[in-house]
Amino acid sequence: MGIGGCIIVFALGAILTFGVNWHISGMNIHIVGVILMAAGLLGLATYAGIYRRRFGGRPGAQQEIVEERRYYDGP
């Protein structure tokens, strides 16, 4: 799940927590919304950590390219 998916899960949780007034027997819809918001934030933090590790801590940082050349003497 990327950044977009995490934001969608968080937004869906916020809608369920703050924007609806439904009552479903056996389930608290507001708690489900809080859980979805927490999952969205956790996913976003995880994705940011992986992104930071992959690109050296700086978004947009250029990676060093190492080129190796081997020359062999002919027969």
C-alpha cells in the first residue's frame, strides 16, 4: 500500500468517525473509523521509513552510480 492508499484509508476512517451518524447493532462504527485512521497513519509511517532508507534519508537524493570496467588481455 503506497502513500495514496494510506491517505484513502485514513480519510475513510475520518469519515466513519466524524462524518456519519449510523448505528449498526453489534458494531461501533466510530471505533472502526478510529482503527482505520490508526492503520492509515501506521502505513504512512512505515512507507516513509522504507522510502527514507531506500534513498539515503533525503527524498529526491541522487544515488551514486559505480561503474566497473574489466579489461582482459586477448589470447
